[in-house]
Amino acid sequence: MHNDALKTLVIDALEELKARDVAILDVSGLTSVTDLMVVASGTSSRHVGALADNVIKAAKEQGVAVLGVEGESGADWVLVDLGDLVVHVMLPETRELYDLERLWADLPSELTQP
């Protein structure tokens, strides 16, 4: 699945269950691990788990391989690895603590050079 279609699939799955503060980070020039990261917040551990489960369900329905899922037991931060796109669903406190958006934005710009 093309990255734009995968991004739309994930955003739709998150919005279907009312994810909050969805952010899309293009990290393709910064790492070879993935091209995109989607970060979203849930209102409770149960909501975080449900959001991640909905992303997994939507991906599988479209034939997208789910390469890994981490953090389901605590559900304050669940990571869903879809290969070219990694989804981070977090409680607001956890998101604020790790501040992935700032972390990736603050990387030196020379890392984006080929």
C-alpha cells in the first residue's frame, strides 16, 4: 500500500474512535526505519488500547501487514508498526513526557542531507 493511502487508512481509523491531537511526522529524511510516524492521544488507557486495536483491524482488513505491536498491556503508550508508517497512541501525560514531535523536529538538519 502506498504511503498516502496507508496514512489515510490510519488517520480514518483513529478519527473513527475520536483520537485527539493527531500529528503526522515525515521522518523519511531522518531515519531508514520508517517514513512516517503518526502520533495521537487517547483519553484513557482503555481509549488508547481501543484506538490501537482499531488501527490494527483497519490495516488487516486492507491486507496491510502489522509488523509489531508494543505496549498493549499498560496501554499508556501503544506502538503499532506498519512498516513504512509507525503509529504511537498515548495518554496525554505520556505524550507530553516523551514529546516525540519535538524530539524529531530538533534533530540536526544535516541528517536530512543525502
